[in-house]
Amino acid sequence: MIKGFKMKLYEGQAEEYERRHNLLWPEMKDMIHEHGGKNYTIFLDRETMTLFGYIEIEDEELWAKGADTAINRKWWDYMADIMETNPDNSPVSIDLQNVFHLD
């Protein structure tokens, strides 16, 4: 299953966002894989500071369980100062509708 979504960075935080992801914690990588995620890519539209995420997941239910892990919540807290978040520090994330795919 392919998921697409968008999130939003605060102005002036693009380099910091990229820096933090280039140093992604091994425990976070493990959590993503353990919860069925692979081929995870995030793109940035610098004009709008909108992030576009793409990830392939095995199962929606398994993937959703990753949100409740301690390492994921720690990551959300770590990222909250540079992007739009919900009250629990999860990123404001809007799912995108898949309208075309070609293998």
C-alpha cells in the first residue's frame, strides 16, 4: 500500500529539517521498518514550506501502531519546534488521494 501525505514547516526551518533527517536515529529507522514502512521519501516545496511524504506500508493497522511507540513520540517532540504540530506534538499531516500510479 502506498501512502502520500503533506505536512508544513515553519519558515526558515528547511535546512534544520533536512539536517535532522540526515541524522535520523537508528531506533526511529528500526521502528519504521518494524511497522511495515519502506521506501520512505519526503519532498519539500520551498515556496510554500509544504512537505510531501511518500511511503510504502505493509498494512494500515500495523503502520498506525507505530505512532504509539516511545521512540516515535520522542521524535515528534524533537521536531515540534520546526513544524506545524497537533497538541500531542504529532505533525499536522493531511493524507493525499492517490490518483495515479505506474509500476
